[in-house]
Amino acid sequence: MNLIQTIDAEQMAKLTAERAIPTFIPGDTLRVSVKVKEGERSRIQAFEGLCIARSNRGINSSFTVRKISN
């Protein structure tokens, strides 16, 4: 392993020790909470949507959610 991979593995271990990362796959319905800052105030905005993509790249992982409108 090179230096970047070693640091990435250490940070991923630290992150997973602090909080549980749920397991999900594309096609699952997710409820996502986003912290929104408006001026000096902040609030938590939740929305529900369908996971359409997931990229597993260690600490740089990401996912895409398409909002479900009711």
C-alpha cells in the first residue's frame, strides 16, 4: 500500500468506529437529513428519495438520491 491508501484506510476505520454507516444498494428508498445553514441560523431538512447510484471508494464514497414527490 502506498501512503495515500494507508491514510485513507486509517480515516475510514476512524469514521466507522464513530458511527455506523448503513448498508444500502441502488433501488432502495432512503430518507436523507441535510443540515441547511441560512444566514446565522441552521436547521435540518429531511427528504425521501430513491437511490439511483452508489460509488464505493473508501473515504470518497458517494451516492445519488432522486427525490420522490408526493
